[in-house]
Amino acid sequence: MKKRTALITGGSRGIGLGIAQHLAQQGFNLAINGVRAEDVVQETLQPLREAGAEVIYCRGDIAAAAEREQVLQKTYGHFGELHVLVNNAGVAPKERKDVLETTEESYDRLLDTNLKGAFFLTQSVANRMIATPGLRACIINISSISATVASINRGEYCIAKAGLSMMTQLFAVRLGPHGIPVYEVRPGVIATDMTTGVQEKYDRLIADGLLVQPRWGLPDDVGKAVAMLASGALPYSTGQVVMVDGGLTISRL
């Protein structure tokens, strides 16, 4: 049986790499997108190949239209088809600032990468998927609890993730007639290079009962959720949110 292919944006580190590891184990070939030079990520990608995946690296900034297209041209040029798009790439504010001090520069940077880039990449991929009748395809967006949990010192991040959540619903409705489900995976406090700067803060909050499951989340936790969706295990659940937050958002007294 021909192996399916997944494109993972931001797939060479953090949550994206955790996703890539599980999709490789599940038998997918992988197109890994990132902004670092290819020679820098080769050692990171090697275990994916050892797991049986054919892996290509597609360098490009998804915030830029020309670079998004280059990523897709390389993916489709190599594999011919794309079955799963995982919109994972994202950036955090360079400096956390109160919403009364957020700069337009920071706002534009966050929205361009975390929302606009994902939207137009999805648009391009969706049109290609529709043009291939019978393709067993899906789209998975990696958002954040910040889609609904307000953090006033990184409002631009929250707005981008809230937009990604609505984007999931929009494409789910549009692609439903074509049999292409669209899902959202919403991680909570995950241990990655993006959260190292706030480790002490969250160590303290977790110790004080922030989470129902009192530990940091791992990229592996998110990877398992994405692999489940990519496998087709929830075919009748398009537009739905899978929480991977250790119970953080459960209302408690």
C-alpha cells in the first residue's frame, strides 16, 4: 500500500517534532517545514528516517507567500500527493508586554506567522486536495489554550490562536462536502524551547494546583493526539477540538 504523506509546519523542533515522531511511527512519509538551514536539522530528522519515514526538509517562512508556495512545490514535487497538513508553526512574542503596551510590530509578526500563514497555506492545500477525488485527507491545526484563556501580557498570541480556532471551523464547513475533515488540537502548558523562559513560573503554578494532572505536557502528548486524528480514527468529528492540557481548562471549585 502506498504510504501517506504529511506536511508539518514547524516540524523540526518542539511540538512539531513530537508530531513528526508519531506520524513516522504510524507509517507516514514526512515533509518537514522550518526556517533553520537544512544542514542544521539533519541530525534531528535522522531518527524519523530510522523509524521508516521518507523525510524531506522544506525550508521556508510560512508568513511569506512566495516561501509558502516553495514549500508546497517541494512537497508535491517529491511525493506527488499530500494527505495530511499539520499547521503547527508558530512564534511567541519576543517580549511579553501588557496589552496596553503591545506594539504593532509584534502584533503583525505574531498574526502573520501564527494565523495568516496557516490560513493561506491551508487554502492552497485544500484546493489541491479537492482536485484529487478520493484522496484520504485531513487538516489538523495546532492552536493553544490561549484561544480561550486570556493572557494580558501576550495578547497578540491569544488573538492569533483564537483566530486559528475559528479558521478550523471555517475550513471544516467548507471542506465537509468533499470528505476532508478539519480538526483543532489545543495544547496547554507544554515543555518546549518556547516555554523555557517561563519554566519557574509554571513549575510554581503546577505545584499550586493549576492542572488536574500535575505535570508539564510534552510534545509526545500532542503527537499522540495528532496521530490519532491523522489515522482517521475520528472521521465523523470534523471541526472539533481535542484538548491536550492536563485538565487545565476544567472549571473547578
